Amino acid sequence: MRQSHIAVIGAPMDLGAGRRGVDMGPSALRVAGLNQKLAEIGYQIEDLGNVVVDQPESLPTGPTHARYLPQIAHTCARLADMVERAADKGHVPLVLGGDHSAAIGTVAGMSRHLHKQGHKLGVLWIDAHADMNTPESSPSGNIHGMPLACIIGQGPSELTGIASHVPMVDPRNVAIVGLRSVDDIERLNVRGAGVHPFTMRDIDERGMRTVMQEAIHAVSSGTMGFHLSFDLDAVDPAEAPGVGTPVHGGITYREAHLAMEIVCDSGLMTSLEMVELNPVLDIANRTAILGVELLMSALGKRIL
């Protein structure tokens, strides 16, 4: 990245998740030394604090097919405004989640920022799950399983319209890396949307380097750059136990770092987020420490 300023924004939201605890994720990443470590490799850090999030204990869950939809929409709209303002100042937005529904707000803000300049945004989605359910297909009604669908224009209008243009991102400029857990109906959504999915089999057979090069080509073709959305459950739970929806057989420690190093080498990342860290399920903040290490690799830390 060319920018030297990073705007850190916490999104302590667990309204979209099925298990409580991810609202503590931003604090855990900060406790793991994120801001200090970024400053040590030369960045100027402005921590903007946390976006205001409604607490689920005081709210009705709402429709069973899209739980807490109004509250998530309000939070994502507030987050989009914070991200857009930071990007307009020439800063790199770094969002700390929270559940993955926060990505709707992050991408909406970045998409609006680039749209004003006549540019397009790509999205690199690193995740064990596709997150491409809709209220009609979701078996749980949890919106953290729907954000990527909303980003490409499929889902409730309260979420798809936050960027003021639909879709926020052309599905042809979306790549998903690390897939290994996809719902039955969601599988049809992924196949028919035009996104570029790379499963764990692709990584096993072809290697992380080849997969990441193809993914970055897809998200950067015809765009001004890409947003990186990293769900920590992409990493195997042996390395990242502190996530709400762990799936065995994930990306290894070194594969995750290689992916982040390739992202950095591309010079095309415009913004990034780390989501789905659940300190309640973690062991001695181990997953948060890993998350900070991966963010450092994505932002330029090298072995030599």
C-alpha cells in the first residue's frame, strides 16, 4: 500500500452471530498489541475507537429468517460512514470485528469512497464459509452468514443499499479463498453468482501461491484495488481456536502468512478487516495474537 496512515475502527458486533462473544474481538486484538506493532513497522496509527452497536440483550431478535436485521443495518450504516471518512482523508481503514456482518458496512464505505471517483472496488474474502446465504436460504437466520451475498446485491434492501448503489461490488471482482463449509442451498448461490471460489481442495492441489495469484487477479481486474476481509475461521482451529464456527481442515499457520505476504506484495489492497474472533472460546488470547501477526504480514512485516 502507498498510504502510511492507518485508521483503526472497532466493530464490536455480535448481532449477526449464533454464539455470543465476538463483540470482544476488537479489544482482544488491541490487547495483543496491534497498534504498537503497526507503529513499529512505520505506520502512523489513528485509533478511532468503536462504532456504536446496539446490545442484543435489550432488543427483540426480530424476524427468524434475518435476526436483528434493523439493528445490524443501523450499525453497518454507521460503520460505512466511519470507513468512508477515513478513506477520504487518505487513510487505510482497518476494521476489527465483531462478526462478519460488519463487512457489509466496511465494504459499503470503501465502495462509496471509490464510486465518487469513478472507480470500482474488488473484494478478497478469506473464509471457511461462503457467507452467501440470503434470508430465504439461510438455515439459521444469522446474518453473519449473508454479508457477501449483500455485498454483491443479493439480500435485504436494508443491507444491500447501504452504499447507495447496488451492487456494492461486481461479483466478477470477488474471490473467496479457503472454502470448506458451504450450506446446500448456498452452494447454488455461489455457483450462480459469478464470484471466484477457491476451496481447500484447490489449495491442497495447486498450492496457496497459485490460488492467491489467481484470486488477486480476479479482484483487481478493472478495479482500483481490493478490500481484504479475513475471517479467522479460515485458519485451522488447531491454530485459531477462538472462533465461533470452527471447521477442521483449514489453512495452516504458514499458508495464512504466505497469503498475507502475497496480498502485501500485490500493492493493491485498499482496506482490510479481521473478523469473527471470539475471546470467550480462545486460549490465552492465542487467536488474537495470530490475528495481529497476520495483519502485520498483510501490512508489510517481513522475515528479512
